[in-house]
Amino acid sequence: MLLQFPGPNPNEVDLTPTYDAVVVGSGAAGGMAAYVLTAHGFKVLLLEAGKYQDTGKILHSMEWPYDHPRRGQMPPDHHALTLNEYNIRALPYAQNSPYNKVQSYVQGWSGTDYSKTLVVDEKQNPYTGTRYAWVRARAVGGKTNIWGRLALRLSDYDFKAKDRDGYGENWPISYADIEPYYDKVDLYLGISGHKENLPYLPDSKFQRPVKLTYSELHLRETLKGMDRVLTPYRAGVTTDGLKHNKYRSRCYGRGACGRHVGGCDIHAAFDSPTGLIRPAWDTGNLTMRTNATVYEVTVDKNSGKATGVSFLDSETRKSYQVKAKTVIMAASTLESARLLLLSKSSLYPNGIGNSSGHVGHNFCEHMMGPSVSGFMKDLVGKPKTNDDGRPGGFYVPRFRNLDGKRSDFLRGYGFEGSSGTTMLPSSAYATPGFGEEYKKHVRDYAGAIIDMGAFGEVLPRYENFVEIDPVMKDAWGVPVLRFSYKFGENESKMAKDMAAAGREMFEAAKFEILSASDEMLPEGWSIHELGTARMGNDPKTSVVNQFQQCHDVKNLLVVDGSTHVNASCQNPTWTIMALCWRSCDHLAEQLRKGEV
């Protein structure tokens, strides 16, 4: 039986001790930091700006749409920002909105009433500057409560990308340095997949893979002749179960897994609360303070070391301070950059850890938009399968710029896709007509549709950055971020190639194409923000070292996506956790020796 995560009264948390570490943020990075350090026996305070929400009770993946008063849609006083609003409206997007609550675009997907409390209210959390679709979650577990579950490794094609094409900087680590920690994450959290022996997409320690549908198997065979690979979705999901974690359940392929953005109400998919924080809690070494909006890293004026953090109670707005031997930033890429920039003092006039001037810069992510949709004639009208319970469909790894041949753009992209029969076929919205004929057409084509969309690497550029807005503040009186960030020519060229390649693969498989797009979605759509405090060996051009310790402040670590040197084209969650585990093992050794 799955046990509810304990939710202590925030006012009962003891803030008087000097903790071994204070961790800011409770998502993938914060949860991992808490788990590793408490397992080493250190006393950790975990701070989360939101509250604990039991996703096992609120996601309702087994509920039929007709059992919900609005078929899963949010109440009429809630509004999800639309694509056109991101493209046309000036920031902050929710300003002057007639709706009581405004949320990011992810809440515009089907069945979003279940996850509406897991993402922030844009009215309370504004930001300014250039166009950006920023998805944020303030709840214990952060975005791991709703993540898409694709769990991929990087390789030396990513860590040493500069050696291949001359652009940017190499990471100060290689695949050999992080491989043992990828293995640890795989075995501790569970991952499903199929071995392919690809040097540019290393295999994991897989559990049982997601079963491919007939059309996906057909496309896999087709792509073999094009020197490309289609592999089952590498999901951060335990399909065989985990004997060492009583808070997780194995996936048994039931429910509407895509209804509420992502997430999993039986916790077969990894989420930080059940995968990391609850095991950390059970050590007796973890203290968690929810509703804690951190606004500053505090500093010793003599040594320059971090002494702890200051935070506001998210509900009462009362200010508190807590002391710790080490401070670990895991608030998510952009929020961590914001906090570093806000933490100014006479010693750090440009923000703590920012002597290089690179905090907030080299911002990168994944570009999305180009996609293709089609159907397989042989499956039209055939008996249906039940595919709502699959935690993912398939993945086509990068195939551009691998063998020395150069495209007219740098780096590469991969495709995520799916097919099969779902509760609400995607073709229902675009199918013309009404009545009996319309219903028959939707049902006949329901299991024949196959879609895929691309995720491409956005190059890190110094001129793509975030900074503190000099005027605008959030609902707690904390200055907000201002964006100066746009896709460039490389991304535009890549988008055209993505669209052409998607169509090429579907045509080779003899799928009839229903639609195709080469348009880029707005910046931020991938939810994969990276690079604002990148790692490196040179303190003049980087913010942290290979163990994610700030060059300027040895007892200040940044362990989320901020430290990535480039985005690659693979989803970052598994890499964030592997790097964090490695860094926290190193930190534990230093703490024992009294070196921080």
C-alpha cells in the first residue's frame, strides 16, 4: 500500500540549528540532494516554496471523463495561456486578465482540472522581457509531479561537442565520469527501455520496455533502412517494480497517463516526493519546510562563505532566516539564476557566485514545433487496442551531424512520438462532419493515427540571458526575471530540416500524411531550461566547477539544469539527477573532512 507523504505544519519546523545543508527546491535536483546527503548521515533542511499535494489523490487517472462535472476541464474562472497569447501579448501575460487564475499553456491540455494546483498562478508570478512560455510548479516535488517521463542519457557527443564542431565550450567532465551515476539513478528510480548500443544515446539499466504498437514497429523496420533508429520510449517508470522503495508501484498499464500533463497517481513514474524525499525522510536526517519562498543567500562578511538563506512564509509573508554549512540551489534553472542574482552584497555586488558575469547567461533549452501526423491504411477500421496506459510511445534519436558530414546547422534533434487507440482520439478535433458518419470515421481511424514531434538543441549564447527586472515584483514583493532570449538562425535552419525529415520518414513508411508543420513553437515550450550557471574549469567563463560548486563560494552548490554547458537534444531530467548525486557524494566527503 502506498503511504501518504507526511506534511508537517511549517510553523513547527525548527529553524534554530545550523544544518549541514539547506536545499532550495524539492524537484528532481532538490529531492536527489536531500536523498544523497541524508543517506550519508548529514542533517538537511529542504525548503519548498509551495505546499505538499498528494498526487495519488488528485490526479484520478482512472476516472472517466463523464464522472467529472466539466469532463476534466478547469473551472470557468481559470484560464490557460494559449499559443497566440504567447506570440502576441506583451509580458507579463496575465496582467489585466479577466480570469481569477491564469496558468501556463500546459493547463490547456485535456483533463487539466486534475493538475491545476500543481502549477503556478501567473498573476502572482509575473516576468518581463522577450517572449517566453515559462512553466513553473510550486509544490513538493516541483515539475516531477507532472513531467513527461522521457529519461535519456547524454554522451561524449554532448559533453565534448566543441571538439566535434568547434562551437561553444566542452563540459569539464566526460561520459566516463557520470556513467556510474547514471547507473545509480537507473537502479534506484527505475527506467524502462530497450538496448540499442548507440554511442550517441547510451543505454541504461533498463526494466521491461514499453510495448510498441503495430504502426510503431512498422516505422522501426522502415527506419533501419535509413540508418535511423526507433526505440521504445525510455520512460523514467518502474515497469518491474522496486523492492527497495515501498512508496512506489510498478506500472501496470492502466489509466489516462497523458490526461494531466504527465505524472502518475500510483507513482510508477518517478516523482521526487515518493522516489527521493520520502526515503530521505525515513533516515531521520531530513527536515522539510514548505511554503518557504527563498529570496536571498546570506553571506559571512569576513570569509565570503554562504551562511544560509532568507525566506518568506508563502502564506503569511513573514520573513525567516536559517543557517547551514552549505547551501544547495535546486530551485530550477531560472529560479536559481534569479536567487543568485538577487543575493547581492558588498562582497558580491553583481550577485553571489557571479564574478565571471555569466550568471543568467548562456541560457539554452530545446526547440519544439516541427511535427508530422499521419495514419496507417492497414489499421483503419481494425480492432482497437488499449493504449491510454502506456507511459510513452517511441523515440527516434538524433541522426544529424554524427559522422563528420555537416548540415547547414550545428548539432541535432530527436523525435518523440506515439500511436494507438486512446480514450479521446487526437483526430476527433480535426475530423469534419457530425452525427453518425462523423463518429464512425473517428472510431475507424482512432487506432491508425501516428504522430511525432521534434526536440532540437538550442545553442548556448552569452547574449541569451535573464536578469532582474528593476521595477516588477511578484506577489511576495520579490523582484522578478526579465528575459532577453530568442531563437537564432541555427534553430530556424534546424526547424526546416526537422519538418522535412519527419515527412521523409512517414513517406518511407507509406503512412498517409494528415498534417505537417515546420513552425517553431515559442521559446520555453520544451520546459527544459538550462545553462544559466554553467560548469567549467575556468572561473572567468563559468560559474561552477565539475562538482557544481561555485568558483567564488565553495560552500554554495547549484545542482539543477543551470550548470549544463549545452542543451544537447535529449531531455535533461536524468542527467540533472546523475550530476547531483555525483556532486553530493563529493560534498559529503568534503563535509567529513571539514573542507567546506
